[in-house]
Amino acid sequence: MTRVLQIVEASDADLAEWDAFIQASPAATFFHRFGWRNVIKRTYGYSSCYLMAKRGGRIEGVLPLIDVTSPIFGRNLISTAFTVGGGIVAGDAAARSALAEAAVEEGRKRRVKYVELRSRTADLEGWAVKDSVYAGFERLIPQDADENLKEIPRKRRAEVRKAITSLEAGEVKYHYTKDVEPFYGLYAFAMREHGTPVFPRRFASEQMREFGEDAEILVITAGGEAVLSLLTFNFRDYVLPYYFAAGPRAREFRAFDLAIWLQMRRGAERGARIFDFGRAKFGAGSFDYKMHWGFEPAALGYQYALIGARETPNVNPNNPKFARVSEAWKRLPLPVANLAGPLLARHLA
């Protein structure tokens, strides 16, 4: 007898079962973890709708959705808001289809403009797709350091060697910490330089609190001054260098290259196999930089169920509507940007 598939909303009591399913699902990402529900709620106050497809009491699929309401962009369900990943993780087509239908129904009940799934690939029939904005970058991490160096393209490898030499000479130093303070100061500066409002300090501290040893902060210093910091996530056999926080002297000390190298080797030492270099917009400087490291881009297929909206959203700095605002933001005094940024960032999910 075939057991009926049910769609239910997860509660706090389902955390362990949810994360066990995510841990065992090859298609799942760090951004499917139940903890993001708590991080976003405690930071921004947004509610969520974490859906589970269950058969005979056993999870067959999950879909994390964050209910984001903004006077700028309206109300939307996003999987997963304030991250670069999400979407449906399911063991079979029936669970996937049922979760997609439930998400649309939930969107209609909440009268949202759209439901957005930040999936790696687009596989839902009838959903709008945007796969020309972002690309993801992943590759295997050689366990041997010399082999790791050889796999880096020649010009970038030369820069990495110089960074390693500076480290060995004591010109730069590094350490790991759970303290968000050195990271946040540099990150706020970097975001102002990019013309983007910085998220609240609490968003970083809640991530460190929620994810424990799976989140760590690298700090690179020169002459006792922090020049670059990097918040990294560890998930299964993945290393995810996620938030780069660079000060004005980061390039002078090749701190970007050193940070990436250090995280590759740290990941290899703990048994990680895959270095997830995150996403980048096609045509952006970060896109080219990742290519220079020898990573190949893979287009990300974000999916949209349009409910109140007539067209897919275009919420990114490449949109001409936001270009002038971004340029103006770069000219703000840093204290002003740091004060206003967290107030605006809650709307940039």
C-alpha cells in the first residue's frame, strides 16, 4: 500500500530531523539548514514557512521559505532570503512537485508578489527562470599542498607564492576567532566601497551563535592592523568562504589571495573535498577574479512563481534603477553609511 504524501509546516521541534535530512541529501546546501530560520528571525524579525513533504512520518523533501515584507519591493516568499542558496530538496519527483505546489498556494494565501527559489538548477515546470545573472564556482580541493598550488593558474599562483612568502617572513599574520568585531568593521568599509548597504552586526553574530563550529572568522593582520577578514562556513565536505571583509590595505598585502589559500588548506586538513567559491554576477570583477583562480562558472537557475507580479524581479546593482543610488552610496561618509546601511539592508533580501 502506497503511503500518502503530506505537506506540513516545520516547527522548532523538527530542527534535528530537518538537518539530518539536509545532511544526507546530496543536493542540499548550507543555506537549507534549519538554523537560517532562527538567524533571520532574531536579526530582522521576519517570519518563515519551512515546508516538509512527509510520507509515513518520514521526511521526503523540504523547502525553506522566508516571508519578507518591504515597502520597497513588496511582500515575497524567498528561499532562502539573505543568502545565495535555497530551493526544494526532495528525494523524488512527487515530493518536489508537492512542495512547489504548496509554495505557490502559500504565496497566494499571503498575497505575495512572487515566490523565489534560489536553486542551483531550474527543474520546475511552469516557473519563470533567471539563469543569466549569477554563476556559481566550485572545484575539488587537492589534499596535497604542492598539487593544490600547481592547479592554480600561473599568474595567480605567483601572487599566492608571494603571499605565502610574506606570511613566512612575518610581514603578515593570521588567526581564527568567533568575535565578529574585527570582521564587521572591515566588512562595513568594504560594503560602502561597493555602494551596498551593510547588514546589521547582529546578522553576523547570530550566524556565529547558531552554526557553532561550522562558522569561523579568519583575520589577517599587518603590523597589528586587521587588513582583511573572512567569514567561512563548513558543510559536509564543502568549504564556503562567504563574506570577504577587506580594508584599504588588503591588496597591498595580497590578503585576498592569502585568505583563499589558507581556507583551501584548512579545508583540506579537516577532510573537505570541495571549495565553494560562491556566486558572482556575469561580467563583474569578482567573476573574473574567480576565473583567474582556475574556477569554471556554472549558471545558477533561480526560479520564480509570479503571483502578484507580472515579471521576474531585477533586484541587483546591475539594474539601472539602482546604479545611481549605488554610486551615491559610495560617497557617503563611513559613519553615515554604517548607521543607515542596516536599516536598508533588511529590505535587500
